[in-house]
Amino acid sequence: MKIAIMGAMPEEIAPILKIVGDYKTTEYADNTYYEATYKGSELVIAYSKIGKVFSTLTATTMIEHFGCSILLFSGVAGGINPSLKIGDLIVATKLSQHDLDITAFGHPIGFVPGGSVFVETDKELIKIAKDVAVELGKTVQEGIIATGDQFVHDEAIKKKIVDNFNADALEMEGGSVGVVCNALNVPFFILRAISDTADTDASFSFDEFMESSAIISAEFVMKMVDKIVSPSYDAK
């Protein structure tokens, strides 16, 4: 079994690289991939850079070039569900692309012919995440995540996304990663730490939050890896 672990930014994978310790660096397709052996299984770790195009390229490369059969994504997201606060963890049950719009041709927003509005994440990986949350004493919320190639800060746009997709959080990579994994029949999982909300305090430091949340997310993801590589886990 070979497991892909993705982030969008270098800060999101740095704590994971620290945990695995030794790794081989491979340059491919204008990106860097870190290959490591962890508890008898192979890992391929990378940050894609921000946005749907780069995350699509990276996810496809990890699956098709490196041969990964499971993909775990960890990063940050903006919360639009009022119940979400800064630092909360959310696991995507399904994802959409909120900026995919051919409604002029009579299709629902987020839909293209031959595709679907939502792509669902792997239920077994969500179950594993729930078990990890209990073990770590953390609360993890399940929800819908909307992906788009823009940092959304306009409240009217956020409301439109909620109205159209019933989304709980916004980010810039998960939906496209999900499309790739779904098309290639690879189980995938998206974990996000909430970095900002509608009532984010002006004194909030994103850089400080990124560093602390990355450590928490890395611990969470690697605990999931522990369970995935155990003999009792039956990968699809």
C-alpha cells in the first residue's frame, strides 16, 4: 500500500515530514515529492501550491506516477457555518466546486455534463477519523466543503455559496482533488482546520495559526495512517 499525503502549502506538510524523519526527495512535474517508509508502508508527501489546477496536477501525479492507492489531504479552510470557530476541525463528507458555473446553459451551479455537483469522500476513512478523534480527545465536525479558485471574503458571495451548496466551509483545493480521486477510484479524505470565520478577530494572526494547526493536523493524519497500515484495515 502506498499512501499520498497532501497539503496546499509547505507549512501544512512540514510537521508530517518531521514525524516521518527520513525521506527521499523527488523532483517531478515542477514540484517536489517526499517519499518515505513509515511502519512498513510507503508514503508520498507533497504540497501542491494553492488552487484547483495545482492540486489536480499534484493529486494525479501522486496516483498515476507514484502509484498511491489512498490520498489524505490536510490543510486550512474558512468557516461559513456559524457553529464553526477558529481552530475547529472539519472532515468533508462531500465537496463541490462553487465557482464552476454554466448555469447559462440550464445546468445547476457546480455541475458540468458528465460530472456531478458533489463528490463524496470515503466513508471508511471518515470512520477512521472519528476513531482517531476519540483517541486524541478532539471534536471533529463532518460537513460539506466548497472549493473555488478565490479567497472569498465577501459576505454576499458566502451566502450564495451556502444557499447553493449548503456548505460549511470554503477552501481552494479539496473539490478538485476529490474529482481526480473519484475518477481514478482512489479512496480520499479531506481534513481542514478552520482558520477564519465571519467574526474573526482583527488581532488574529494567520501565520501563527497556520503553524499551530499544522502540528495538530499532522498528528491527526499520522494517527490515521497508523490505523490504515494496520492489518485490520482493508483498502479498496
